[in-house]
Amino acid sequence: MIVAEALEASLDKEQMDRRQRVQVATDPDGWLYVYTPEDILLQKLRWYRLGNEVSDRQWRDVTDLLQRALGEAQGG
């Protein structure tokens, strides 16, 4: 259990390090931090697992992310 918690903390830190700062407004300046699609996918899978793999919402989000990534990879 302690090892799993350490791995989760490490993953959380890595995801924070990979996030990207995106400007969303210019007057006044507004910025948001955005996670990579891969990190969002990992979090959705983690939440699905923690919820005993019964959340339709988390699973739907996972499949939507994968379908979007596949479409982009195929040029669509």
C-alpha cells in the first residue's frame, strides 16, 4: 500500500511538471494550466480503478479520449 501511494505521488508530480500554461485572455491577461491528453487519460483510468471499475462516466471519457487520439493519428 505504501509503495502504491508513493507511485501515485510521483505520477502526480510528473503530471504537474508536464502541464502547459495556456493564455486564454489578453485584456486582462488570463492563463490556465492544461494537462496533456496522456495525463488526463492516466487520471481517468486511475479514477475508474479506484471506483471499482463501475463508473460509466470515467470509462466513457477514456474511450472518447482514445477515439479522439486515434482520429488525430489518422489525420482526421
